Amino acid sequence: MRLIFTALIAFILAGPAAVAGGPPEGEDPAAWCESNLDACTTWCESNPEAEICKEPECD
């Protein structure tokens, strides 16, 4: 029973990290951010030094 609870807790804690993983390798970061705005915003909050996060937003 402990093993099930441990696995469940690990899965819950690892979930948000997987969702906000940043642009996939080999994909255009700008295109990824345009199609995944929420994930891009969340990722940029943790990675402000990334080039895609430094670009100004268009109004």
C-alpha cells in the first residue's frame, strides 16, 4: 500500500514539471510559444534568461 501512495505522490509532484518543460528540442521556440502560450508563460517565469523570454510582446 505504501508503494502505491509513494508512486501516486511522485506522479503528482512530477506532473507540473513535465507540463512546463519548455520548447522541445529541435522545434522553433517562437512557434512553440505561440501555440502553447500558457506553458510558455509558465516556463519563462522560471527561465527569464532564455532568448524567447526576452523578446518584447506585440500589442
